[in-house]
Amino acid sequence: LQSLLSSMKHACEILTRDPEGGAARIPFETFSFLYSYLVSIDGEIPEEKTEAFLHKIKEQADRQTGMVLLRNF
């Protein structure tokens, strides 16, 4: 799981429009797509854990104009 979250951190840093050193925000839809894709490749994280994690992230993103921040995960 740690390497998956590390991969997501790097993806956020690459895909963000925030300036270098900023919050590295990306839209929830992008985050969800990438996370789900990486989880499917990994194959070791149960679907219910994936859904619960994405639900928690979505709740936070909804309070942040639909954006996911690195501190959210």
C-alpha cells in the first residue's frame, strides 16, 4: 500500500497545475481513475478497501472544490 500511495503522490505532483512546491491538487476524477487503475494492477487490495478509501477521499475533495490534495491520503 505504501508504494501505491507513493505512486499516487508522484502522479499528483506530475499532473497538478499548482506551482512547484504547491499543494499538488488534482481533480478527484483523475485521482480516482489512476488509483483504481493501479489497484487493479496490484491485485492485492480488496475492492471494499478501495471503495472505502475513495469514498473518504471524495468527501474531502467535495469540500475542496473537487480537488484532491496530497495531505488527503
